[in-house]
Amino acid sequence: MNYYIERPNTWRAANRKCAEIQEFVNQFKNCLIYDEKSRDALIKEIRDKVEELNNAYPRTKRLKVEFSHGDYISCYPDERGVDEYVFAINIHPVKKTYGFGETGGEI
């Protein structure tokens, strides 16, 4: 199954570390993901980047990435308060594709 990301939801960055991770995930705006393996690789890449930034900014709150419900990635401080998200990404399944060709119909 294919998936797509319309755009990551981001909130005002609390510090430089949050700004850097938001800049990183914004590259996935309007991104098509080919399959579950690619989706899992994307999640790992995001987790690795967050861990890299946690190590680069040790005096800030540690961030963690969570993948839930098969379609939602979120990032927030380990000891978070109410609504302290850094970003959230909805991964939508591609339910249908359309292409105009010689048959004039659906692909």
C-alpha cells in the first residue's frame, strides 16, 4: 500500500533544537511513501535525527518520537505538559490513483 504526507503540523519552536527538527520534517511535505517498509524507514530516520539533536543539545528537554495508530507520528518532550508537541505527521493511505490513458480510466 502507498501512503502520503500532506504536510507536517508544526507549532512555534521552543528553541533551536525544535526549529531544526521542524525544518527536517518539513522536507516531507507532499511526500509519497511507497510501502510499509519505506514508511518504517522514514520513521527510523526521523527518530535518528531527533536522537542526534538530543545529543547535540544536552541542556534542553529530551524529545521523543512516537508512532501510533498506524498513521500518526508525533514528537514531544519526554516530560511534556499539555499540548507541547514539536510536530505531528498524519500518514494517509493512498486509496485510489487516477491516470488518463488510452483506456481513459483508472490505473
